[in-house]
Amino acid sequence: MSKDWLQVTMSSLAEKDDNWQRFLLSLDDDRKINFIETLTQLNTITKKKEIISHTAIADADVFLRKYMVHVQQRELDLRSIAPDWNLHVSDPTALEELWKDAQLRMAAFLEKNKFAHLRFYGGLKELSALRGRLTELEQIVKDNKTRPMMDDVWDMVRCRIIVENSFDVRTVCQLIWEDFFEDIVRCRNYYYSPKIGREINPYRAIHYVIGDRRGRIFELQVQHRFREAVGMLDHPYIFKKDGSFEFCNREHELWMSAMGNAATILEFEDLKRA
């Protein structure tokens, strides 16, 4: 009999992953129940091979790409970011101030648009996650007098909008474009241009980097609740390189990939019902 990989994974995360522990603690009882129900729903789909066949996944992927193509992408505009941003992202006081300002801006956006069944949360990225990158960035600036790309530091302040259905993903993102048009430093549409290069099913969400008149930036992700659930499970297994999280075996890895495929299918089903 196959293992209950959902239970195995959740137990491992509860034991070793601080982010998972903080996330669950942040949920009230109703939201925690809803989150576990979402994971259970995805897990049930993984056992229905006819639903997550290669053909079904390919069809769902094309449909979602076509539907989300209306969310415009924008390449990173370094001119909108303060020249010394890299050198000041380790200042907790400055980051806390930016997070408070970001919350105020997002609260005004959400109040204006009156979304139903939507969650917003966020905070500061842990400095330990940079693994020495700040020192490396400082040395690059000192040696070359140039501004390096900032893959690890433009999300020092980061937040998410979680929506209940795929229709709302596109609607929310279009409204973000309308309300923050001049301040959007970058937009990546991972529905239209999914991440590639790994076996786990391509990640799908919309990521914005939003700036202000002082050249400060924060990241805003818009995700479907299915994608949030999968991301909470697979992120440490895919991105933590310290060996603390490894798949138990090939079956465990394939199950995690199937969870991503299940999210894709269920997002597609959302739109078919709309």
C-alpha cells in the first residue's frame, strides 16, 4: 500500500520548517480547516490518474495561459529602485517602516475594490535566507561600481493576495495594474510564462515588484488558494539547499509533482464552471 505522502510531508514540515509553523499559527481555526481541506482535495485528485493525465494537464495549461495572457508582464526597471537599495536591505527598522507603508497601500487597494473571499498577508524576509548574499553584493558594488541584479533582495518585504478562484486571479491582477500602474517595477506572469527547468509542475502565480517615490520596493504575489497550498508543501524540498529537506524516495517526489498537477487541473475546472 502506498504511503500517505500528505501526512508524511506535513509531519516533516511541522518538525523542521519554521515557515510552515508560522503560517499555521497565523491562521484562525476556520482558515486552518479550510487550508487542510484544500490540501486534502488536492491529494484526492492525485489518486485519480485519469483526471491528471498528460493530455488533461496539457489542455489545462494552454487554457490557463490563454486566459491569463491579459495580465501584462513588465521587465525589471532598475531606474525605479533606489541606487543604494542593495546596501540598506539589512536595516530592520527601514524594512519595518516599508512593510507598514506597504500594508497601508494594500489596505487602501483592497478597501477600494471590495473583494470577497480574499486573504492578504505578508511580512519581512529573514536575513538568514540571504546566505551571505549581502556581503557579496556589497563587494560587487565596491569593486565594479555597478548595480548587480538583486534576485535575493527585492522581496525583503513581501506579501500575498490569495483568492478563491481563477477568475479572481485575473481580475485582481488587472486592477493592480490599474491602481499601481506607474509604480510597478516588474511583473512576472507565471501563468503565461511558467517557470521551467525542474520536474515539479511549473509554478503558476503573478508576481509584482511595486515601488514608491523613495525608490523602495516590495513584492506582491497573487495566488490561487490551490497554488498557495502546494507552495507551502514543496518550497523547502525544492529551494532549501542545506540538505534539511529531501524527498523520501522517487514515489514521494512524484507525488509532490502530482500535487502541482492537481492544482493546475482544479484551477482549470474553476474557469470551466465560471
